[in-house]
Amino acid sequence: MKINNLSLAKQVLYFSIIILVWIILYKLAFLKYNELFPGAFEVGEIFYSLATSVMASSIFYYIVVYRPLRQKHQVIKNSISKRVGLFKLDYILIKKDIYELKSLSVPENLPSDYRDFEIVCEGILLTDKPPVIYNNPPYYPPSWFDYFDYYFSLESSNIKMLHNFWDEIPGDVKVLLEELQTNALHGALSTYRATPHSYGLSDLAGPLWDHLNILKRIPETLDKTLRI
């Protein structure tokens, strides 16, 4: 059973609570009143028997189905969230490298207009040596082409790992993951790499701005859509 069925499980539990309230009211309150119509007592007893059967089934459902399903959901959600959180980390690190290279304070969010980000990228050539990527061991990319190739490789690896839980990942997140691998930044870098002209990072400001925003939106979208 998929974790998306948790909403159905919750509906069963809510319905069971209503049944339980009815049983309590029937035994403690309704039986004190005179019959509203001939045979009302017998009808009430029939519904009471049905209600107790439903309650017994609900208890069984809660123990055998709902609790294991909820535990499975939590484990899967934690695994997906941990992996997706790496996209946000990439967003933070790339943004930090660009702003600090220009001796600018690093904002929490990118500018709302890519043209403002273009100003930040001015003066940086794609053939320049970018900042060190502090991994274990540290990586010293010889150019910004290699710098972005490194992060593209990380993104592909994370997406490959997410395929282990692909059926459980919300559709909105899948769309963003596809956009991450097919947006204009990939094609632009390939084109610029193949030409003898040394392009500036500002020429890629629009695609890069879009790529970074996708990295940021993936975990935010997951938090909104993958709930217990």
C-alpha cells in the first residue's frame, strides 16, 4: 500500500471516532428516552451491533494497517527529505561562491529579477578559476565549466537515488526534478564550452538564476506536498 493512501486511512479513523461517539451516546443517553416509534429499540440494537462490528474492524485496521503504514511513511519521508535537502545545500553553496567572489554579502534569497543577478555575475569569465569546492577531498575546478559539471553530477546522482522512492514522490516535485535536468543552463554551458570565445557568467545569468531557484524550490515543494 502506498503512503499516499494515508489520507484514506485517516478517513477510516475519523469515521470510527464518529461511530464510537454514537455508541457512547446510545448506551448512556438514547436508551433513557421512550421509543419514538414502534420497534425503535430493535432498530437501535441492530445499529448498535453494526457499530460495534465497525469499531472492532477499525481497531484491527489501526493495528494491522494504519500504524505500519504511518511508520513506513515516516521512514520514506525522512529518506526522501534528506536526499532532497541536498539540492537546497547546492543552492546555498553556489550562491555563496558567486557572491563572496564579488565580495558581496550573501543574501538569503536570489533577486526576484534575474537582471539584478546578472549584475552580480558581471566580470566573471566562465574560463576563470572558480572557488574551491570543499568536499572530502576538496575539489579545485579549473574553470566554471568544470565547477557546474561537478554540481550537475551531484544533482544526477541525487535524482538517481530518489528513483528508489519514485512512486512515493509527489508529482510537483517530479516536475521540478525534470526541469532541473533539462533547463537552459545545461545547453548554454555546452554551447559556450564548444566556442573559442570566453563568455562571461553574466551571459548565463538568466538560466543560472532559474536553475538555482529550482534547486531551492524542490525541498520547499516537497514539504508542502509530502505530509503525514
